[in-house]
Amino acid sequence: MAIIELKDVSVTFHEGDRTIEAVRQVDLSVSKGEIFGIVGFSGAGKSTLVRTINLLERPTSGQVLLDGHDITQAKGSALRDVRKRIGFIFQSFNLIGNVSVGRNIEFALKAGNCPKREWSARVAQLLALVGLESKADSYPSSLSGGQQQRVSIARALANNPEILLCDEATSALDLETTGEILGLLQRINRELGITIVFITHQLDVAKQIFDHVAVMEEGHIVEQGETFDIFGAPQHPTTRALVERYLGVAVPPQLVPSLPDGTIVELRYKGEDALEPLISAVARRYDVAINVLHANVEYFGAQAIGVLLVLVSGPDDALRAALETLRSRVFGFRELDRESIGQVDAGDSASLSASENDKEGKSRA
Amino acid sequence: MNDTIDILRTNLGKALTDTAYMVAVSTVIGVVLGTLVALLLYVTRNRLFLPNRTLNAVVGVIVNAIRSLPFLILMVVLIPVVQLLIGDPYTPTGGAISLSIAAVPFFARVAESAFSEVDSGLLEAAVSTGATMRQIIVGAVFPQALPSFIRGVVLTIISLIGYSAMVGTIGAGGIGDMAIQYGYNRYETGVLVAIVVILIVLVQLIQWAGDALTRRVTH
């Protein structure tokens, strides 16, 4: 059952004479209890989109539904009640720096009308949940980035929300800390049954915890589905660019001219299929040469995706027959243009930077 | 020399009390009302609270209008107003009223800028908890703005000590009045020197106290 539904949601900003369409006609459905990811390059509109869910950003048009109820026009106490059901964590943690960790959490408890006498027990309980039992009296500045994010998770969970929104929540953290925070979020998702919507430009995050994923580009959702399917067989150029960048299936440009004649093919296969026998069988059967240029295997959850870049060469007829056989036996098959093989097919050259929030922040201001 | 000591002995106590009275009253009124005006400017400008361009512009223009008058001129303009309010404008209370009217818009801008420094991400986080505007301002904006706010209060007190000398010269009393009457009109350089020293020490002490307090609330 869908806990969050976005119907034809658009968000437009006016900045002087300029009109910025940050989100365009987005339809999205998040099922109860899942971890739903939204990925895309910087400036794709992900931050704005996730903010429409708790109405930090009100859609210019379209509807936001929570458990089937239209909340798009909620105001005053109805709006605050909606927000209490939705926790939000941010890339930059956004804790109140001049008050202690405990008081940061109490802020949310107070907002949720939790009786004052229960505060200290609840703070202790929340800090225990995120593994920071002894830190109630510390100030945020004395904590590491990972610890601050744990505090912000505790604050977001203070009012027992059904949904947790994460805006690049691990993008300011190092690899190891990212893993810890993702582990914590996964535990929260499984043990507390909290639905998570997580936006990121880091595919590492996507492949580790997302059940479903939507790919965003210039305000549009260009592709969505199960994480493994989307990343295993990306259809849209943006998804392909993200995945290729991540899986790193590119040949150094200077190598391309020295490659022998033949067709370059990208094969994708599910981890459990062994490709070695297939390749040697095809090579033998059609008497073609198959050279492996690049290979990579990545795990998405429990499932693996392999990407193989091969150069197939031989007489025309044999080559065609060999390619057909390969095509019929793999999960993804794509002939690559020799000219473009040296570069990653990035659609645009947007860098995968962590500064996305800053950019979007400015466009919202 | 004996004259100087006599003058100081008979007048300094009252002059200091008058100045302290005028500065204290106008600081309290300036900070309280100025903070309210600052909040009005702040919440009507912020898209997460109660954006209202018209109200923001109207209040902004009034604040700027009062602030655009040099205090010397504002003080003269206010003489009939003060007269209407309390009868005799040439008293410490008359001075305190003029100073308060100058202090409110001054502190309003100082406090508004302290509030505006609070990071917008933090506001988004606070709004996301479902807190009311009042809870956000008291629980998140104030604690974050407090260091700048205290520095603003110090700045205001020191400015008001300066302005209080000006109201002194037109007859409201206080340390400025004394400096002009004895130091300037009667060539009692000793009195002038004493007052200069007192002012320097006073301002230093206030600044130090403010800095110490600011450090305590910054984490």
C-alpha cells in the first residue's frame, strides 16, 4: 500500500525575472515499510522534491497524498500534525549548536506535545537507539559528523514518525561513517517499520539500502523501479551515465585507437550467471575472437550485477551470429560506438559533487 | 584643584545616577520593543514563517525613517512630544523617553540581523519537527542568535551612553550635562578629564562583561 503518493507534482521558483522549474510533473508512489531512493546528478531537483513530502516546499501544482489523504493544502495545526508524522534528516545535520544534544531532542518532543516529565526518559531511549547513550549533555560541536547525524536521527524519530526523509544524509560523511549511518537507518526501517525516502547522488548508498529507486533529471523522474532492475538494465541515458560512472565501464580514450577491428559490446549479466563458459563457447562456435576489455561486478543488496566490455572481431557473418547469440543470453546488451567509448556517456558533464544542496538551496532562497 | 574636587563631590554622584537611569530605561525599552519589532520584520520576511511583503516593507520604512534622523535632530523634534507626555522635557525621564525612541529602531535592526544569521537549514529542521512558530523562535532561533543578540545589547548600551550625553546638553542632566556645564562653560579641565576617564572605564567594563557573557552562551 502506498504511504506516500505524489501526483503530477511541479515546483516552480521565481528568481527575479527567471523562472526555475525545479520539479516537473512528478508521479511517485512509495510503499509502506520500504526504503525508496531518489538519485540523480547535482541540480536535478531531488532536494526540492523530497521537501514537497512534508511541505517544506509547497508544490506549485499537483498533489501530495499521505496514506491516501491529500495534504497539499494543509495549514496551521493540520500541517504541523502532518510534519510530526514525518522525520527529516539533512546533509548538514542542522542541529541547534548552542544547546545540548538532549535539548535538541527535547525541542522535537516539545513540538510533539510529549509531557515534560517523560522527556528525560525519552531522550535516553532515543540516544540509546542511535548508540549515543552518554552524550545527552554534550554540545553538537564536540561531536563528530557521524555522531551529529545520529543525534539528528534521534531528533527525527522523537515523535514516532511513520516516515523518515533523508536529504543527502550521508554525503558529508566519510565512507566508514556512511556505512554505519546506513546500517542504523536500515535497522530503523526494519525494526521500527519506518518508511524511508532517501535522496542521494551516491550510488554506493543506493545499491546498499534502496528497495526501489527513482532517477531524476532536470526535475523529471526519468526512470523508476526496483533498484536491481534499474541499475542492472538502465534504460534512460541519465541512469546509464550514473551507473556507468559508478561501475566504471569505460576504456581509456588513448587505448581506443590501438584496439583491433571489431564491435565493442557491453554485456550485463546477473551475478549468478557465469559468463566465462558462454564467451568461450560463442568464440569457438562462430570462430570469432572475443577480448575482454573491462569487467566489473557490483552487489546491489544481495544480488550482483556484472558488466563486461568485450571486443568481438571476425568475419561479418560470423560476427553477426555471435552477437545475436550473446544478446539472447545476457541480461543487458548494448553495442557501443567506437567514437564515444573513450568517454563516459554522461549526457551532460555535471559532476557528482556533494554541493548539490548548496545549489538548490540558493535557487530556493 | 580643590574646586575640581568640590565640583566632582557635589555633582558626580547625581550625574552618574541620572545617566545610569536614562541608559537603563532606554536600554530596557529599546531591547524589549526592538526585539518585538525585529521579530515582526523577521517572520514577515521568512518564507517558512509568515511571509508578508507589504507588512515587512511598511515596518521597515518606519524603522528606517526614525533611524535616518541624526540623534541630535531626533531629540529636538521630540521635545514637544515629550512635553505632551510628561510635562517637563528637561528632566532625566524626558531624556530617557527620547533615548528610548531612538533605541527601539536601532535595536530592531541589530536583533533582526542576529535572527537572520540563524542558518536556514536549522530552521527547516525545526519546522520539520512540527513545532509551532513560537516554539521555533524560542527553542531554536533565540539560542542560536543569542551571542549576536548579546553583542547587539552591548553595542546599544554603549551607543546610548553616548546619546545620553547629548540629551544632557539640552538640560536632561547626567554626566554629559556635567561635562558641558563645568568642563566646557567653566573651563574646569579637571572635571572633563575625570569624566573622560570614567566613560572610558565604564565602556570597557560593559564591553568585557558582554564578551564574557557571549562566550558563555556560544558552544
